[in-house]
Amino acid sequence: QVQLRESGGGSVQSGGSLRLSCQASGPIYSTYCWAWFRQAPGKEREGVAAIDGDDITTYADSVKGRFTISQDSANDTLYLQMDSLKPEDTAMYYCAEDAVADDCSRSWGSATAFGDWGQGTQVTVSS
């Protein structure tokens, strides 16, 4: 199974930017869904953005126009560029992979569809 490791989290003021990375090790297959989730204390884990092997992307309404998901297949790396950050974006961010999906249609919005998870990276946005 693929191993995932997130990095790039930190503390930033409202309106600032951060870029998260997720490095994969092990085999990467031609069909899959990669996604970013986030979870704040006492809150449900929610999907933020997703991308498939054809670079088709999906975003939560709360981050559309502010966040951009992308991937570098040569380096087996997933990215999340976060701009115009708000305090409500504060959470632990996780990357995940559904390795058996043809695309993200079956996986979007469902954490249980993803079999591989990173350890998470903390994002804190102050007012």
C-alpha cells in the first residue's frame, strides 16, 4: 500500500497563504482519487478538495476560489495551495488516497472510501 506524509502546515494571519504537500511512497496506479480532508477539534472530518488521475478536481463550497489542489506525478506529490485563509480554516489537514477508484465520484465527501491516510499537518489561522 502507498504511504502518505503531509507537510507545510503552520500558523498564519487571516488573509495569508500556505501550501501543503503530501508525499507518497510506494506504487502509484493510473486510476485513483487523492483528497485533502480537515478536522477541527470537536468537529466532523470534512472533505476539502479532491483530484483524480486525469487532473479532474472537486472542491468544497467553503474553499472554492481560495484553495487549489494539484499533483506532481513525476514526484508522487499532492499539493494544496491555500490563499485568503480565514480563521474557520483552522484544522488538522490530512491527505488520503482511494487507490481503487476510477475517479473521485465515489469517494468525494466520504472519508471511509479512502484506504490510505497521512498523519496530518496542523493549520492555524489567527484573526
